[in-house]
Amino acid sequence: MIEKLVTVYRKTKSRPMIDRIIMGLSGLLFIFVTPITMYRLANQDWDIFFVDLFLISSAALIYRNTFLRKHIEFSRIYLCVLVTIGSSMSVIVGGSAQFYWVYPSSVTMFFLVSNKIAFGLVLLICLLTFPVLQGNLQSMELATAYLALFGTSMFVYVFSNEAKSENSNLDSLANMDFLTSCGNRRAFDIELNNKIQRKNDIANTTCLIILDIDDFKVLNDNYGHIMGDQVLKDLSQSIRSRLRKSDNLYRLGGEEFGIIISNLHLQEAEQIASELMYAISSQKQEELPNYTVSMGIAELQATDTYESFIERSDQAMYNAKRTGKDRIVLATL
């Protein structure tokens, strides 16, 4: 049991920041609201009980979907709408004394959705709760409650904006190969695992191209490692100039690269690979030595795992090298 928890924790730590935030917030929502829900049930406070029951059920659903990496964008928006409705309903049903639930709700929104949507949801809370507060608070108390809410929102806006910017920069650095400026092995693993998890979705066909520079060691020995680095840069630039926006290039290590092709079948991916071969040979910088690449292509199957998908692509690439290099070979099932 402990080993399973450790495994889940490690997988969670490797998730993108937004996944961790959604899972953390939905988990906290479930943990904190559940005891209150049980208290409402014990006291037969049925109106608020059903509101709380809806909250914890939705929180559990959001956590599950995010853990399985399903409907992430929907989960972000739904969680924000959930806390907006939940905190507003707490005030509407329970009175102005429940207004304190609005503050953590406003904090949540700025870390999950855009600032415009977050401010819009805060305004929606104000509109929904205004009739209750107006009837229970004096003018000064009412003004103080809403000023405190907007003050909190502005503070969180500044903080979350900086946090999002910093995390975006850090994610870019963590996922980029510094020599070629394409994705690194970490970024490749994240994207390919996402594709594997959605492999049963017919609309999301995926192909993987593994390519390797032919005789790269000889090139390094004859021209030096600096020239070898220039070849790697030239290769990545030539490939990226021909890829679609939906396709991504990654340096897997040394002179080996991977290309994840989305929404195309094997023969269509082969056509893209042929165009890349032409681009590599025709767009090469004049001062660089001649070089060629070998490519292997596999289409993701329902029975594929992360390892088997890469293995089939790799095997096809090695077959291309064994049968003469500078060619494309399609993987077998």
C-alpha cells in the first residue's frame, strides 16, 4: 500500500504545474468540505447538505479526470465555476455569515483560468450574493466586505500573474534542448505518454518518426565537434521549417531525434518524412559537410505501450541504416 502511494506521489510530482494545482485544489476541496457535509447530514440541514454533497462529488470527479489526464481544460473551468456557485450558494442559503467562503474561492480562480475570466467570476459572486448581504449588513459593512474581496483579488492577481510567468519560463527551459532549441527528452516523454493515454480515441491518430544522422561519429572525427554541433542545429532548423504546427520535434540524445506526428496515419506520415528528407538535403548551409539521415516511422496501435511504440520506431530506423542509410522504413506491427 505504501509503495503504491509513493508511486502515485512520484507520478504526481512529474506532472505539469496546472495538473498539480487542479489535483491539489480539488483534493483540498474534498477533504475540507467532507466533514462539514457530514455535520450538515447529522443536523439534517438539507439545503446546504445537498450543496456540499454536490461540491465534494464534483471535486472527486475533477481529481479523477486530472489524474487520468482527461478533459484538463474542462476541469480547470469546471473547478472555477464549481467554487463560484458553491461559495455563492453557501451565502444565499446560509446567510451573510457564510461570506468567508468567497475569499478562498477568489484565490482559486486566478491560478486556474485567465485573469479576465477570474475577475468575471468574482464579479458574478458579488452579483449573486449582493441581495443577501444587502439585507443583513449595514452599508459600511457591505462596502467593507466587497472592498476586502476585490483587494484580495487584486493581490492574488499580481502574485498569480508573476507565478504563471515564472513557471512558463521554467517549463520552457526544462523542456528545451539548449543546442538545437527543440524539445528535449523530458518534453518528448510527457507528450508521448499523453498520446499513449489517448490512444483509444479514434480521432487522435499518432505517428512517431525516429531519425538518426548517418555516420555522425565519422563526421565528428573528420570535422570536429563544433562542426558536429552546427550540423545538429542545421538539421533541427530544416525539420522545423517543414513541420506542421501540430507536430513537434525533440532531440532524444546525441544525434537522434524524435518527431511526434498528430492526426495522420502511417502513409501520410511517410509523406511528411519524405518532405523532411528533401528539406534536409536542399536547405543545408553551404559551409557544412554533406550529411544524411535514416528514419523509422510507426503508427500508434491500441496494443502499444510507451516502450513498444518507441521500440517499433527504433527498429524501423535501424533497418533503414542496415539497408543502405539515407532512407525511410515503415515499422511493422
